Amino acid sequence: MREVAIVGAGMTRFGELWKYSLRDMFVEAASGALHDAGADRLDSMYVGCMSGGQFVGQEHLGPLMADHLGMTGVAAVHVESACASGGVALRQAFMEVASGMSDLVLAAGIEKMNDGADVTNVLATAADQETEVYYGITFPGLYAMIARAHMQQYGTTEEDLAWVAVKNHKHGAMNEKAQFRREVTAEEVMSSSMVSEPLRLLHCSPVTDGAAAVLVCPLEMAKQFTDRPVKILASGLATGSMALADREDPAVLDSVQKSGERAYEMAGIGPRDVNVAEVHDCFTIAEICCTEALGFVEKGKGGPAAKEGFTALGGCIPVNTSGGLKSKGHPVGATGIAQTIEIFRQLRGEAGARQVENARIGLTQNMGGSGASSVVHIFEGV
């Protein structure tokens, strides 16, 4: 298996992009990645998107996006794994290059969520339709139950949840691509509107439009495109029970733990070797559960980690330096690639005010649904 590196990255800003179509956003991100690497060709591309068909009535995204990028004829395919679609697109690109089948592969993610679709119902297609959605549950409701289970089992408080939002908004305020570039206080979070008890509005990631793309090639070719490639050390993918009620412990995200273990084993490292991480904070409780599942903190200790500064810039393991899904935004299919771009920038020393000092090893964790799928990638600056 060949060693693989990322040599270029591009993304739109995230937010309510009313003037941009799905294809406009893709072309901006993809052409940005190609320009970043000085590349003018591709062997193939993977387009991560959760539900273009329901959000904007558009499927068959592989050939559509290749056409509008000016690369008709390139092998191109749409990848779907709910909110983990972008991360799985990167995994597919990584495997194609590692296998020797292709040399230059684009991994992209995209979602247009603000064009009039019933967002709650579209997102609910990532839950179990027969045992959950039929009875009226939504993702805020599912994550509220995860939060309640965590609170009951470990003593996690609503203030603990609030401090995840405070931390990530502080990071996101320094990110020019973020949807919400403003800080919030714990008091603001805890007094925001109740969505699904105990989760309030400022515990939840927003509805977002956006696209992101990275260019992947063999490490041995990387210096043709950049003098600062970032090596992909590992990729781990796992699934869990679709329905929350079928899990042994709803306060534990099994798929995240398994995908992390597979990635750590492949990379030959452990959690303590990671210098910076982007994890899937679709709700603040998700970051708490993910940091525990990935071994950054002990189970039950994820709650106070943000308030204590453990997962903040300057802390032991800075998490979601981009602002995370909470502040940067969550265009579901694009999220996994946007996470990757943050780590790419961090390991190249290009993160500006968000830069983690001496960052050498980075990790991304991208999750679908309430944890039914999870993909973890580990990266190294070279």
C-alpha cells in the first residue's frame, strides 16, 4: 500500500449562501484545492453529500460536478453516509490512491440546506424510520436523550454542555470561513431557547450551506505540488446500531470508539500522541461523548474538559479549533472535509490566531446520525 498525502485544499465560507447553487459551491471549493496544489488534472473524484436529492432535488452528483468543474470524463461518484459523507469521501480517495489505482484524486463534500427543504425531516432520514422517526423523534430529541443518559451516569451538567459552545464559538470567532464569527457566554447559552430538554438553541449546530475539497496523491509525488504535504497516516470506519434504543449504553458512542481504535492501530499511535483534533460536535453533548470515545479524556470526564481549558486552544488537546460544527457551521455532507482542511492548515502552520503550537499529529472524527457511522482519520505534517 502506498503512502498518501494531501497537497491542496479549498472551501467556501459556511453560512446561508443564497446566491450560490450546489454546483457553484462545489466548483469554488474544488478549483480552490486544485489551485492550491498547482494541479490541472484529476484521475477521479468523490463527492460527499448526504441528501442533494431532498434538499435541492439533485442527485447523480458525480458527473454533474465533474462537468461543471470542466473535467467531464473523469471518474466521479457520489458518496453518502449521512453527516459522515465527507469523511467517507476522503476515506475512498485515500484507499484509491493507496491501492495504486489512481494518483490524483479529489475528495469533496457539499450540502445546500437553506433552499426551502424541510430540514428536520430530511435530516431525520439518517435515523431509524420505523423505530424512531415514525414516533416523532428528531435529532435534537435523540441527542437530548444521549445528554440525559450522560448526565445521569456521570453527573454532567447543563453548564458543562454550555462551555463546549463557549469554547467553540471563541475558536470560530477567529475563523474567516465560519458561519458564526462571534463569541458567546455560558449565560447566553443557558438562557437560549429550549429545543429539546436539556438541549437549548446554542447547544445545537446551525443549518448551513457550504462545500470543501482536498486533493490527495501518493506521498512520493507530493513534492510536485507542495513543499508542505500532510500525510494521511490512517483511516478507521465503524458502524453502530442505527436506533439509539438498541445500544447497550446510550451515553457511549461505540462507533466512534471503534473507528478511533482502528485508526490508532493503523497509525501506530495512541490518543496522547494527537496534538489537535476536530470532532463531530453537531450538539455540544456530541463533543463530550466523542472526546471520551476517542480516549482524549476518561469516560465521564468529557463534561468539564471545555470549562477547564483542557480542550481549548492552549490546552492539553485542543479540540475544534475551527469553531467546530457549532460555530463554523454544519453543511452535513461537507463537514468531514472541512474538518480535514482545518487539520491540514494546522499541521502546515497556517491556522493564524488559531494555530496550535508545534502541531505535528492531527485527527478528525466525522459522524453520521446519532452515531450509527463514524470515520476517523489521522494525519502527520511532513
